[in-house]
Amino acid sequence: MLTRALPLLLAGAVSLAAQQATDAVAPTEQKTEKKTFQVEPNTRIPLSMINSVSTKTAAPGDRVYLETVFPILVDGRIVIPPGSYVAGTITKVQRPGKVKGRGEFFLRFDSLTLPNGVTRDFRARVSGLDGRASEELDRNEGSIKSEGNKSGDTRTVLEGAAAGVGVGALAGSVAGATAMGAGIGAAAGAAAGLATVLFTRGPDAVLAKGTTIEMILDRNVDFNETELDFSNSPVRRNVGEGSGPLPSKKNQSAVPGRWPL
């Protein structure tokens, strides 16, 4: 009888040992589970330009480099610290015309690299520009455009006419016809100013090094807890610091008679 029961007892003992081993492993697996931190779509991230971009020299496919300037937190944890690197691509460029048309380019963000080297590919677009910048952001199209220059063109023509009045009046006084000379000089000066406008391109769209812009995520970006260890990250350098936005072309006086390239 005992002989017959022995196999059953052994089987029960093996089953019990296996169950105990499973119960011992389960808590260990739970302890190693990694928490996920998700940066949600529509999160806005301020950036600083590391290099400069201009419609005068840029071409589709050119790379743009930026760095984050403010920490992004999820559940009280910093997931994107200042000094993280962002890479983007110029997708379209249009130079300003000589008679009409404004400088314009499109910028797409492609990747994010944390200070510890963890990298994510993502998609984001520009959502805001430095308040000091003269460029304009078309939020519907996502393009960055140069300022209009109609007032500058008008000033160029008027300054040319004013200069012509002085020269014409001087010449007219010598010939005894001051008023006629002034009128002829004004017309000639205005014509020279108009020619300057017709042969000069409008302002280029420029984002200078150090300009602050804001990007907005189009999709979520996830990190697990082990990827957010920045204890051994290199010391942050403010590589994005620079002159910032360039002065408005509207505030720069044109020189009558000169045809800028």
C-alpha cells in the first residue's frame, strides 16, 4: 500500500516545490518592472538656436541644431532637462523677390537627444518665435516668413527724392531757376530711389544663433525610468547662446543711389 502511495507523494512534493518557486519569482519580476514616463502630444518645449538659418544661404535638406532651455516634467520627474539637443531639417526655402514676395522657409524637428545620450525620433513643428524677432510665423502653414518691406521701399523713394531736391535746387540756383531745378532734381531722385527698390531683394527670413523658438510635439515621446538617469551626464555648456534675433530691416535706412545685392 505504501509502495503504491509513494509515487503520488513524490508527484505532490514536486508540484508543491514548483508552485513555491513560481511564487518566489513573481515578486522579483514585479520589482524589476520599469515605470514609463510619457511626454504627451501638444507639449510645448522652448529651444535656443545653436546655428543660424537664413533664406539667403539655406537649401532644402539643411540641418538645424537647437538645445532645450527649460526642463520638461512628467509626474514631478524631469524627463527632458535643459541642454538636451534637438535636430531639425529645412524642408522648403523661398528667397524674397525683387519686386514682391517675402523670404520663407519651413522647419521640421526630427530627433531629441538627452544629455545622457538617450535619443528619440519624433515629429514636432514650430509653435512660437522669439518676441524680439522681426520674422513672422504662419501657424496654419508652419512657415517662417521675413518681415514685409513696403514702408522701407517707400522710404527709399522719398529719401531719393529729398536728396534730388537739394541737388536740383543747387544746380537751379546757379542757372537762375531754383524752383525748376528742385523739381527736376526731385523727379530724378525719386526715379533713382525707385530703381533701387526694383533691383533690390526684400529682407531674408533669418533665425540667428541664440534666437529662442518654441516647438510643439505632434506625438507622444516615451522614456522608461532607467533612461532618465542623468547623474553621469557631461556638464552642460550654453552652446546656444549668441546674438539672438537680428535687428529689423525696417529700422535700417537705405542709402539712395546704391543698389544692394
